[in-house]
Amino acid sequence: MGTELRLDGLVLFGATHTVTDAMYLSEAFLKNGVNTSVIAVPGSVDGNVHHSMLEGTVGFDSASKVYSQLIGNILIDSASSVKYWYFIRLMGRDPSHLVLESALQTQPNHVLISEEIASKGQTLDDVVREIADLVVLRSKHGKNFGTVLIPEGLLVHLPHVKSLIDELSKAFSALRTEKERNELAEALLKDQDILHKTLTAWSAAFYQALPDFTRKQLVFERESSGNVFLSKIETERLLAQLVGEELAKRKKSGEFKSSFAPITHFFGYQGRCSFPSTFDAELASAYGFTAGVLASAGVTGYCVTARGLTGPVDNWFCGGIPLVAMSHAKAKSAYGTNMAVIPSTEVDVNGAAFKELARLRDNWRLVDSYFNPGPIQFAGRLAQSRNRTLVLSQGNYLAELKRVNELIDQIKSECRFGVHEEIVQIAIMNLESLEKLIHVLRRNLNH
């Protein structure tokens, strides 16, 4: 194609699958003697394309701001009506980046982070009890209302639910026609023998214990490949019902004496179709220009990047990252067995953004510190605002680089001609040790 169309460059814009496609396409072009540069531009509202030299993806800032406004509106209604519990699920596929960012912007009463739940080995029952505990606690303080944020990928981070989803996806993917898949779906709902032949005993028992609407969604909501369509599973509705059942038990025992009125929401495409924020517009322009520069220079197999994104655009440093450096081997993927892919990166529970959430969220349980950031601004001071995740994780980068250069200049000033020889020797010894340490760290970080 590149030869026929006489293309100097081809720019692929998208998330992890697109960036991985760019890596393999650049390799194929090189093998076949096609002189077309392939450059990837990271774009994902999920914010799941990460690398140590990549600070942001186009779309995440806009989507998080749209969701935060919607959540903020509901928080105001919650505090006003004082009788509803809102269960809000956000789009975001497997990672919880959007939920984390929206929580930092709006300060709801309870936030579920899939990666944290997985790290603790929590089950669905654990999550339900945790929410029920909060409902009971708030009711004792006269607050029969609240808001829970739920990530789209929660279910696949719960081990027993993931096993069930994997087994169902495998069973449906093995069938060729939609008719066969629909027949199996009907049988799983009605025929115990088929259910136990298709699923392991543990998954079959867990499946039967789920509410009817969830069981139907798990077998009828499928992607074209036959895999369970995670976005169509109403996790927010499932949690609301299970929490209600748990509270009913506690009411009988006398532990819970108030009312529980849940309302569920799923915010998905609202965040994908808005006008871009000023930051996203500037980031897309910078990335697009950089992609053109790399392609015109004959560079191929690179992902564009920019550093210093928390500062003014004039201070950004643009460049490219080799796609191979962003890849990891994966046992099974759409690309085959043990193939290199650019993976979807999950929330780092040791990262600055999550630590900030962990520091603040206990106070949100009882103190209604709700915040509504309002709609995206396109003029004035707030138009230049950055998402909290970016500020917390990258806010000090330029300042730290500046400090390094200041220290280098200071050392150069102290070690001019005429300085005592002992000072020179100490400077050389320490700088050589530092250079070796940096070399080791860079090598380890690159792997």
C-alpha cells in the first residue's frame, strides 16, 4: 500500500491495539522494502497507554472532565434530596484510571478501584459488604444517601467472576454461528445438565447465585468474537441489588434501621463525544506535528510523546519512543502466542494519584465534601487546567530537571581553573559514582 500510494508516512491514532498495530506494520514495511514511516499517536479516553517517557494520551483529559461534571451534578442532587444512594459506573475498560481521576475531582462517598481490590484478593461478597457497611455507618449519622463510583472493569478483577467470564467466553467463542451461540445461551439459563457440562462446578454454582438479569447479560451480551461484552454488564445494578439484599438481612437482625433507595447510572459515550478540552486540543496538535516531523525525517516504528505537560505548551519537550521499548511479551493475545504487545496499563496502587485518593477518601465516607467542577471551560484561567492524575504524577518533572541543571552549573562554577586539587578529585569521584548509578537505573527502567 505504501509503495502504491507513494506514502512518505502513515500515522496511526489510537489506544494500545492501534499502537501495537503500528509496531507490527512498521516491521512489515521494513521487511518488504516499503519506505513509508509508521508513527503512532497515543489516543485513549481510558488513559491506559503508559510508558515512563509518556505523560498523557489524547482524550483522557476531556473524558474525565465530562464524567466529573455529570458526577458532580448527581452529588449535588444526592445532598439535596438526601434519600438516594447513587451507584455510578464509568466507561474505561479494564483499568480504573477514569474512576480514579473522577473521584479526585468530585470527592464521592465511596470509590471502587479494581486494581486495589485485586491486590487485596477481595471477592464480590467482600465488595458488597464493604458498601453495606458504609450505608449502615452513614445511616447512624442520619445520612441515608451517598454515591459509589464503580469502574467498568471491576468484574474481571474479581477472581471467581473472572473465571466465570473466561469459561463463558471460551464456550461461546468455540461456536461458529450466532444461532448456535443463542441456543447455548438459552440452554445455560434453563438446562442444568448443559450448564454443568459447560462450566466448572464452582463457576456453575456462582452463576446460578447471580440475579436473573446478570445471568442473562453474561450469556446474551457478547462481542462478535463470542467473548462476554463487559461494557454491557450492568455492574452498578448488580451491586445495588446485592447491597440491598445484604441490608435486608441486617435489618432483620436489627443492625440496620433505615431505608435504602438505590439509583444506578452508566456514563459511557457521554465522555467520548464532547468537544475536546483546551489541553487535549493542544496535546493533539503537538502530537500531530511531532508525528509529521518524525515521518518526514524517515523515522519509523515510534510513538510520539511530550514531556512537561503540566507546564505551558511553549515549554513542552516533544519526541518519540521506540514502539519496541513500550512492548511486553504476552502469552495469549489477538496477535498470537507469546507475541509482543503494547499492554493496557492499570492503575498503579503505589503511584502518586492513588496515594492521594487513599489519603483523602476516609474523610469522604461521612463528610460530604462533594465538588462539582462544572462543564469544560474554553476561556479564562480554568481553560488551562490539567487533570489531577497528570498533575500528581508529573507535576514536579520540569522543576526537578531545572534543579538538576542548576546543580550542574553550580558544580561547574565551583570547579573552575585554580580550585584546590582535592575539591576536583572529590567532584570527579562523586560524579563518576553518580554516572554509574544513573546508567544502571536507566538500564533497569528500560527493561
